Amino acid sequence: MKFHGITGNFAEANVEALVVAVFKGEKAAGNELKDLDKLTGGLVAEVMKAEEFKGDAGQTALLRFASKGAVTAGRLLLVGVGDKADYKPHSVAALAGTATRYLRKRSLKSFALLPRSEANASETAQNAVQGFITSQFELDKYKTKDKNSKTVDTLVVFVDGAKPAELKSGIVRGQAIGESINFTRDLANEPANILPPAEMAKRAQAMAKSVGLKCQILDEATMTRMGMGSLMSVSLGSAQPAKMIVLRYDPVKSTAKKGELLALVGKGITFDTGGISLKPGENMDAMKYDMSGGATVIGTMRAIALLKPTVPVIGVVAAVENMPDGAASRPSDVVTAMNGKTIEILNTDAEGRLVLADAVAYAEKQGATRIVDMATLTGAVIVALGDLNTGIMGNDQPLVDEIISLGKESGEGFWQLPLSAEYSKQIRSDIADIKNIGPRGKAGTIMGAVFIQEFVDKAKWAHLDIAGTAWADGVKPHQAKGPTGVAIRTLIKLVEKSQ
Ligand code: BES
Ligand code: ZN
Ligand code: ZN
């Protein structure tokens, strides 16, 4: 893929199509649209007046240039971006993605984008490039025919009066972020026979090598020796050995306060059958995505390695398969986690919290002072928030607030649910310290969070339940259906804000 930033004459870009953002209800007068209108012999104004095209977000209209004159491109694509007041810097990613998917379908290979964003040139270029890359991800990796072989390979971003260096740095950043999001989506999409825990570890290791991260893989013997009885209990029924993936990013020169360390911790259940508390057969195939939290950690660490912030970050992924067999744990089993707490397992399908218990305790033992864990943890969060908001909970309101607000900047929704000592009481066990489920049908998402909270000691901690947001059931103008790579953009901002 090729990316260029230009500041000269937009209409003269050497591409197959020009793409321009159009706000809802605007006219082709007194703005950038006027020149394009002239070049199309008044077609732009006509289409907009005829109400065929109102500028609603995601709407498209393809026009041809009447007299080409200095114009090299054969076509002009109008892409609606909705109300001007709602047009955010991150909206440029969806704009670029919508244009890319539209033109790709029509076998075009290159376009120049006029985003008309008020953000700075670097941010605009970054979002355009990221949207261009993520919009071309498809689910067809294992198709031998009918594969989507078309790609748009060249994007030219136009920002009036921008410094070339700003455009360049935005392009490089957008590429790092977009490719890392797709890296995560590829992992999340892999079926469990192809991506068991060992393979997930291998891919993380290869990625780490290619971008210069430290990577350590803990095997079952090591985890058992370290006392991770909670995590290991989930793996008992599986023929696939569990792995703990530990990725470390250390800046050349750190600006972090001494001793400060951010940890990203992910649920990496490569397949969740429910174990002995077996899930019903219908839709069980969806549970290949139960390692999306772990995939998010791996993709975010990849982006961090490329963006090189000045603060250290550690990524921890508990990669485990949850299967039923004669060695599997049963409802009523009691296990001991790494922090010494005893757990009564009352439902083996509430396994994500069991692996995260040891993973967050491990992260804190490694020196983490702030922990953000992410997991496809509960079906209940889908009932509560659908696929539009990630559930967020935590023990530190400023950290939760910061993630919510950075989410708004990156176009990712987070919605907080409450935690309290009252809720924590509901997972007290009759025979052990805690049990892994709360009362039936009550606050399922919160129960998952208060369970994980028991394994955080002094660290500031936030928990992201991405069960509803990690997978898109339908195609969008800018995005294929399937794994979304949710939270990566917000987490990158969190890391960069703490520099
Ligand atoms: N991986 C699931 C959560 C899930 C369920 C995600 C459905 C997407 C769709 C998790 O391990 C799980 O099974 N959670 C149980 C918890 C319950 C047993 C307390 C759930 O949500 O039903
Ligand atoms: Zn489960
Ligand atoms: Zn699960």
C-alpha cells in the first residue's frame, strides 16, 4: 500500500478518483465543493439539490467529470459525513474507510481524499490511513475461491496548507495503528483448531521479534509452580497446554514517574465450550472469539512498539482453552489463586474471570501500578449495552473517566457500571473465600468485575467487558463484519497521554 500527503491542488492529484466529505444539508457554494462542482459541470450541486444525496453519514454518490481539464481522476465520490457539528477528527477514519470499500467494489486502485476536517494535519492523515487499512480487512482468509482479491492500494491525503512532515508522521502513525488493529482482528477470527494457546503464543512471539518487543511465554509447569491454580483449573479439560504470554515495551528514555508501570491484561480463551457447565450448541462457534481481549492486548502492544511512547507498558495474555473431559474441573471444585485466595467454582463457564484472576495478580507482581484488563467476559453486557458500548468498571474513578473520555476522542463508546462492597458480598462462598458466579440473573457483568477486583491489590484498575463490541454481526460502510479490534485506539491514547 502506498500513502502520500499533498497540500497542492486537490483536483490535480494523480489518482483514479477524488473523494470529498460532504456535510449534511450543505450546499455546493462558498466552500471546497464549489470548485469540484465546476469541474463536474454542475453535477455536484445538482445531486445535492435533487435530494438524492443529503450528506448523511455513510451515504455515497459517484459522479464523473464532465470536462477533465487539469483533472487526472475520472471520478468524483461524494461521501456523507453527517452533521458538521458531529464531525470529529476520528470521523475521518470512517470517511476514508467508506470511500475505500466503495471504490474497491468498483475495482479502483487509488484515490485522493479531501477530508475537510479541522483537526491538525497529522491527526487527519493518521485517521485517513488507519481507516483505509482497517476497511480492507475481510473474513475470507480460508476461502479458496470467491476471495475478495480486490484492494485499493494508493491513498493520497489532502490537507490544505499542511507541513509535509506533519502529513508524513500522521501517515506513519496511521499505518502502525491500522495494521495493528488488523493484526488483532486476524487473531480474533482464527478458529480454535488453528489458534490454540500455543499458536497464539507463537504469533505473539513472532510479532514481538519483528517490532522489537520483549516476549516471554510461561508454560503450564511454570504457572503451576507460581501458584496460578485458578488459571490452570480452566485448562484441565483441554488437550491444548495453556500459555501465559508476557510482552514488554521499554522506552529508550522513560519519562514515567519512577516505579509507574501500565499493564494491559487480556482474556485469551481460544475456545469456550463452557467446560462441564457446557454451553448449548447453538452459536457455540462464536466462542472462537473468546480470546479477543488477549488479541487486543497483543495488537495494542504491537502498535506501541511501533509508535515508541516514552513510558513502559507490559502486556499479559492468559491463553487457555476451556473444554470438558474427564480431567476438567467440576462445579463445586475449590482452587487457590496466585494471591492465595480460594475460589469455589460453581460454573465452569465463568472461566474468563478465573484466568484473569491469576493474570492480573501476575501483572501486579511484575510491578504494574495501573492495570487495564479486557475480556469477552459476560453475555450480560450484550444484554445491557448491545454492540455499541464496551462495559467499563474499576476501582479508580479517574482511570475509568480517562478511558471513557479517550474513547470519545477515538470514537469508541465505553459505559460505566457500578461496583461496590455490596456487590462484592454477593460472590462470597459458603466454603471458600469467593465463588465464581453471583446470584442467578443479577448484575452478571458486575459480578465478573467484582470477582477480578479480588485479585488486584494496590494497583489502579479498570476492567473492559468487550463481549458485545469485539465482534460486529453485520457489515458497515467502512468495516467488514466480524472482529472489530475495539479498544485498541483508546488504549493507545491512554498510553500516549501518560508520557
Ligand atoms: N465467553 C463467555 C461470555 C459470552 C457469552 C460472550 C455469550 C459472548 C456471548 C463467558 O465465559 C461466559 O460464558 N460467561 C457466562 C457467565 C455466567 C456463567 C455467570 C455468561 O455470560 O453466561
Ligand atoms: Zn464461559
Ligand atoms: Zn468465555
